Amino acid sequence: TLIAIKKLAKKGEDLRVRLGRLGVFPNLLTLIVSSSTSQHDLTIQILALQVIRELVLSTKVNQEMFFQVGGAQIILELLGSSASSDRVKCMSIEILCILSSLRDGRREIANRSGVSFIVEAMKAGSMDAKARGAHALGLLSFTKRIRRMIVNAGGIPVLIDILRDGDEMAKLVAGNSLGLISACVDHLWQVAQAGAIPLFIDLLEGGNPHGKDITEDAFCILAVSEENALIIMDHLVRILQYGSLASKAAAADIIWDLACYRHSVSVVVLSGAIPVLVGLLKHENDELRENVLGAIAQLTKNDEDREVLAENGAIPMLVELLQDPSTEIKGN
């Protein structure tokens, strides 16, 4: 029966909603709660969790129905139970991740020690479980109070481990969650001191466009601290000098954003970025030149940066680029 319901749930949202309205959730939860530790009951429990996942996946009506019948509480109890297998905990995290999209779901997870359960399950779980847990923590991080809970539960080092050792998708999810946690000023130094900045640089150099976007967002938050900003700029300058073409373009784009901060004057000058940026104005790649020019255009708004740009020969090169066929380059 469970396999049949699972197959029906895969056929579309209309069938999923219909199954939910027919009252399938209380029956599934009863199966889960009444299961013993026998292999047969464990199989039933896992199948029931798989059915729940299919029913609540991308179907908000079912998510709310499942929550209203106490589903989140039972899933959290499974996650916190020492009797639950790794497979059960992995499935539970995935369901919690889905429920985290609901405001009431986030509140329930926070109020029932769910954050600690998720972090603990991530420490011992498979890489899939770690990635799902990281996704759940990212969704939960939209609330300042829960961000603090994640940090207190030891979430930062767990996410750092995934960002360092995970597969590509796990790294992207962990990096995104770390960036969201960093949005609280109190956590900036903790994320940076845990070693996040060089790992974000690795993500940037990995070539995945999502990795570049995640790194850019994280650095724009972490660079609120001038100490972090200088460390970030040192890494970006190295990429501008020795990185691949794609990573150079991405680094220039991030410098463009960081140059908007008030402390960018001292940070950019101290990092030695300006001579490198000016040198890249001669590069033949349009995307790289556009990003470099965007950064330079932003830097010209500060007196000290203007002086350093002029001293490094930027003016005649900029005059020459007024003849470039690219509208974007001419505009910058």
C-alpha cells in the first residue's frame, strides 16, 4: 500500500493534494510512531517517511496539512531519538528542510530543539544528510533568533567541514547557509575565524557560476569587517594575478562590489589591487575588462584611489578604451 501511494504521489500535485485531503497523513504518522526496531518495522518506517516526503514536496497545501496534524513534532522526535537509524534521520532532515519553508515550521523547529537535532544529525550522517541539513539551516537562518541557535548548537564548524570536504552541491548549499548566518554582525568573526574565507575562494575558483554568486554574497557580508575585507582583497588580488580567466572576471566583479564600502579606500590601496586592475585593462576578454572597468569606475569616487589610479597610468588607458566597440566598456 505504501509503495502504491508513493507512486501516486509522484504523478502530480493534484493527486498529492487529494491524498492529503483524504487523511493519509495521520495514518502515516501512526505507522511511524508504532514501529519497533525490527527490520520489517524499520522498512515500513522508512517507506512511510518516503511517502511523506513525496506528498509534501513542492506542495504547500500538504505541507500545512502535515504540520497541522503534528507531523513536525513527530519528525523532530525521530531526529532526536538515539533509536533512529541513520537512514531515518536522513529522511527526517529532508522532511524538516521542506517544512522549513513554512513560518510555523521554522518556529516549531526552533521551539522544540530542532536546530540542535539537525546539527547533531549532520555530524554523523552521510554527505547527503549533511547537504540536506545545511539546506535546512539555510532556510532557518532567515530568522535572527534561529541564526543564534545555529551558532550556539555548533552549526558553523559543521558547515565549514562541508564547505571544505563536501561534493560540489554540498559545498554550494553549505556556502549559502554560512553566508546567511554571517548576516548577523555578531557572527562575522566566528565565520571568518572558522576558516570560511579561503574556502569561499576555493568555491569561487571552482568554476561553478552558483559558487561565484554565493561567494560574492558572502564576501559582501563578511567584508563589513575591515579586517575580513583586507583578507578577502588579498585573495582576490592573487586570483587577478594568477587565476583562470573566469576566476579573474569573477574576482574583479566582487572587487567592484566591495569598492562600494566606506573602508574600501584603505583596503583596496593596502591590498595592491589598483596596479593589477589597471594592468588588466589591456586584456582582450570583454567580460574581464568590463568588470575591471566597473571596479575602477567605483574606485574613482574616492580621492585617495583616484591618485593611485592616476599614478599607475590609468588615464591614458581609459582614454584609449573610449574607442572600444563595447557599449558597456565605453560607459564605464
